[in-house]
Amino acid sequence: MTDTTRVLTQIDPRTWEHPADRAALNALRKIPVFDQVLRAVFGFFGEKPLRLAFLSSSVRVSPTQFSRVHRIYLEAARTLDVEPYPLYVQKGYTLNAFAFGMQKPFIVLNSLTVDELDDDELRFVLGHELGHVLSGHTLYLTMMVVLYQLSTVGFPIVGIAARAVLMALMEWHRKAELSCDRAGILAVQKPEAAMRTMLKFAGGHADETNLADFIAQAEEYRETGDLADQVFKVLNVLALTHPAPVIRVAEMRNWFESGAYERIVAGEYRRRGEPEPGYAEDIAAAAASYRESARDAFGNASQAARRVVDSFRQGFGAR
């Protein structure tokens, strides 16, 4: 940790949460049969078996295992003023990391992420994942991954209603990623490192790419507000769980230029325990960010769920 890194004492996750993320999560919770799908999935599997399944082929990070990762992780956790959660490294051939768990969250890094990212980039990623935990995302992230995996193998527990919930979860997750990119930036407090990480996630290598050109590429997505909406709708059709790295860089730049990042680092941020904003406030803020994007996605999911309540009940049976 450098001398210029500010510890964000008692920072509340609402400080970094994108308004479209909050509105999307509120809308997700209002989808008919969402609670039933949630209970059915976790009632069927249980937390402990799911946890063991994720961690059976991973190495727990400690002072004597992946010591570099351990040091950087403690720095990120200290900056966000949170006790570190269990952290693991698993063999993986893609740049990826994730936070899972229901009552006991944990974080997993793919080994390629550890190998390919420098210290600042890795700290950004670890801060991003801590952001998911602190924002209460892990329950929904776990549910999304389980439903997605089950849907790919045709498991009978995934009926039409559950697929509607999965679609809505994926739409929410793309917005949640934008929130947690901000958490990652606050953890590293070097915006360039965050954008450099996105360049690597997009397939770039340090000796073959130019960050300034990549940032210029992101400007195409900031020409009009409507363009981002259109791209997100395409991503929804393509069933991608993450927004494209270029879009994430564009959103980072929007945040920087709003002045929010500088204000937070200067000490102007929500503290834990302050009153929650109202749902209507979140919807209004999301509308300013994405206009009709969240409404369209969740309206379609809600209508689909209503049409298949009976199918859902038959698919899951009485419990």
C-alpha cells in the first residue's frame, strides 16, 4: 500500500453502487416466483455442498500460499475497511475471478489472473470482488451460476420460470459489474490500473497494445446515451454475463468525469449505518443512466414468469 492510498473508513457500499444496479436488483426481487426459485435451488443443493463443490479443486490463499496475492488482498481489504473473506486460487485458463456463497461468502481467482496481472491490476480485481461481497451480491451470483450451469445440462429443476429468473439475474449482473468496478478502483486508487485491467480482459497484451488507443475506442460508447442501452440489449440476447470491457471503461470514465471518485477519495462518501435511499429514488437515478434498459429487461422477465407460474410449480413440485 502506498502512502497516498486513503483508507475509506466505514465506507458504505452504496457509495460505489451504480444506480442501475440498485434499481435492477430491486426489480429482480419483485419478479413473480423469484423467491420460490431461490428457495428451490438452495433447498435442493444446500450451502455446504455448493461451497465444497466450488472449493474442492482450489488452493486457499495465506501468508505461505500465494503470498503475493495474500499481501495485495489484505491491502485491498484494509482500504475498503473490511475484514478479508476466504480467498482461493483455482486452475483457470481465462482471466476471471468471482465471489460466491450464501451465508458465508468467499472469493476465487483463476490462476491465469494471478499470473497475468501486475500488483495494481490484481488489487483492482480483488477490490472488485470485495465490492460484490459488501454489496450483498453473492447470494444472487451463486444462484445465477447454479441456474446457468443447470440450464446447460438440461437439469429438470430448471423449468421455464427458472429460466426467466436466470435471464433477469444475468441482466442485473451486468449492471452489478459496473458497481463493483468502482469498488475495485477505490481499492487500488489508481484509475489507470483499472482501465489497463479491462484492456487485458479484452485480450490485450502489454507489448502489443496501447491503453490510450483502447480508451479512445471506449469513447465510441459515450457519443450518445442511447448507444449503451442498445449494446446492453444485444448482450442480453447473446446471454453474456459480463458487460464488454470497452463498455466498462466508458462507464469508468463517466464516473471519473462526474467528480464522484475524487470526492470519495477526499472523504465525501456514505458511512455504514446511514439511512437507505428509497426505491423510487433508485429507479429515477437508473432512468437517468440507462433510460428504458432495466425496465425493458425486467418487464419481459416478469411477464414471462407470470405466464409460467403453473409450469414452475409442476416442475419443482410441492416442497
